[in-house]
Amino acid sequence: MNYCETKTKEHLEYNQLLEEFVLGCKTDKKIGLEYERIPLIKVTNQVAKYDGEYGICEMLREFAKTDNWDYILDDVNIIGLKKIHDTITLEPGCQVELSLEPQEFIRDLKKRVEEIDSVMQPILDKFGIKLINKGVSPTTTYKNIKLLPKRRYHLMANYLWGILSDVMMRETAGIQVGIDYKSEEDAMKKFRIANIMMPFATAMYANSRYRGGVDTGYKSFRALAWLNTDNERCGFATKFHDGMSFKDYVETLLDTPMIFINRENRTVNLNGRLTFRQFMNKGFEGFDADIDDWKLHANLYFPEVRLRNFIEIRNHDCVGGGLEYSIPAFYKGIMYNSAALDEVSSMLLKYSYNEINELRYNVARHATASKLRKHPILNICKELVEISYYSLKNQCEDEEIFLEPLMEMLKKNKVPCDFS
């Protein structure tokens, strides 16, 4: 199939939807990192507010002046900062997300995080704020966290359903990794395996046991929140079957309800009244679908592994103490080594979609003590990390060192939340 037919301005064509993913094919082998942290007021340990003299907005304003960052605005509100290819943005509950330009080496990601943190730390100290590495706010619940003044977030909050959707939006913080693909076949192989690996990774990085000052009984309350948020756009994007293609992902997105579209610097609220397929075929109140609508719709879809012009692997609690760099290292060792990827495939493809899906629910509570076919998954986790470790070691770039804290923790049968 030729996905790259000529675009027409009058009508959005199906091939244009596919082309957005085809254009992601590249020979690069870089790693992207999105690193969210929860801002707490040092004195009270409550989540910092957006507004006010010592709020997050003023903190970002001062940081921008100090290190020459540009504002990202929503109307007149500062919702983030941009400097060349790096961004610092705010999530709905004021979680601070650092999104870095993809790099070939993990050490370069680490260096950039440390550079930004070193400039930001004195400003955070001045404002009495600390950024913590937890998957969920340990002290403040969503009822006491004001939604950021960003139009998109208010529309999402009104639309997203599920008993823990407010928790997901306002209380949680995670780490996401971006992986390149060279072809459709390569993308689908990586996408399939990343989905199957996801519950094991969620288990290894479980770091959100305490919420609102109490022990929830879950190792990853963040994972539980995602499990209870709008399952039409969260969870697994497809059943990641053998032989799947970009078209399978597009078809899933086409049948997902829409939240809103943008027109002339304003938002038009669709509130789930139609799917993108219906919008593309019939329009909505005089508006016709265009490629920017498709890009927005794809970005408002939140599966555990998301296909963009790269593969975005999403469901890890925020961690610190060096473990944050083990996440991109873990995927680099597997996804960019064909032998390692094949080895992981032979390990995991014996499990059915239903078994992996059920495991997602178990790891939220039990992490690596969860069972698969009556056996704890800890040994599978250890084996996955070992495969990645030796893959990185064979590259002779010393990047296997980033996996050592994770390996040491798993040897003790622990996950991050067991240490605090």
C-alpha cells in the first residue's frame, strides 16, 4: 500500500492519517525522556499551587529569566517553558515535566537533567518548593489540588470518566521513554513487545504506595488510577497481534470518541459526541476534519504504549536516586538490539493477551510479587533486565551501569516504594 499519496486541502484523506506514522520511520536510535515530578511546599509537604507570590507560575517566571527560557502560554497564563528542543511543562495538578531532546546516549540525558536541575534548585529553594520522585502525591489529594489554568485540561477533566480520573490528572507523576523505529515492521515489533513488557516494567518501578498521608495497600496507586480512567482511551491501544500494522492503530484511533478540536485560537468542545471516523465522514457543526485535528486527537489518546512518530512507553511511576536513568537504559538495551529483542519476544510471546491484561491489574497492588501462571513475576523481571544489561555491555559504551541500581534492588526482592 502506498501511504504517501498527495494530500488534498479540501478533504482529509485516510492515507494522510497513516502518513503521520510512516513519516516517523528513521535510522536514528535515540532515546527520548519525559520526567514528571510533584512539587511540594517544603514547610507543609502539601502540593505547591500554581498562582500566588510563591507559586509554580512565579517560580517558572524567575527560572526563565535566570536561564534564558521562552514562555509557553495558554492565553495569558504561563504553562511551561521552552529552550531550543527541551521543554518544562506543567501537568494538570502542577506536576513539573521535563521533556528532553532525544539523545543517543543515556549519559547525555543524565547530563542535561543535572544541568537544568542545578540552575533550578536555588530558585526552588527561594520559593520553598521541592520536586519529589514519587508516582503519586503522598500528602495532598485531588480535592485540594486546583486544576492548572489551561483550557485543554479543563475540557479533559470534564470529559474523562472513571472513578480515579481526577487522581490520574492531578496527583500522579511518571517517567516516559521514546524509542525510534526504522520501518513499519520494526515499529510494530517494538510496539507489540513494549506492550507485553509494560506490566513487568510497571511492577519494577512501583513507587506510589502512600497517598493523602495513608498507606493505600497498593505498590503503585498511580497504575491503579490509570486502570480506572476512561478505558476507551487508556490501557492497551490494540490487542497487538502478530502481523499488525499502522492501519490497526489508525483504526483504533478512528473509533475513539473525540474530546475537542481547536479553531482560530479557541476550543470547540465535542465531549465524546462522535468518533474521529464520524467527524472525518460528516464533520461537526460546520467544521471539517483536518490533519491538525488528527494530530490533536492522537495526542489525547493515552494508552500504555502510544504510537507517534516514535514509540512512547508510558506507564512507569516517577523514581529517583539514579533509577530514573535505568528506565531509558532498560529499553535501549532491548529495543535497539535485534538479538535482545528476539530473546525477549521468545520469553513473552507465549503469554496471551488476556494474561498480560490481567497482570496489569495485579501489579498495581503486588508489583513484582504478582503471579503469572501461578509464579511470581520477579524472576521474569530479573531476566528482562539481565538481557538489557548484557546488550548494553556488548556495546562497550559503559551504559550498563545505569541498570545496576535496578538489578541490585531486584536482587533484594524490592521495588522503589519499599524504601520509603
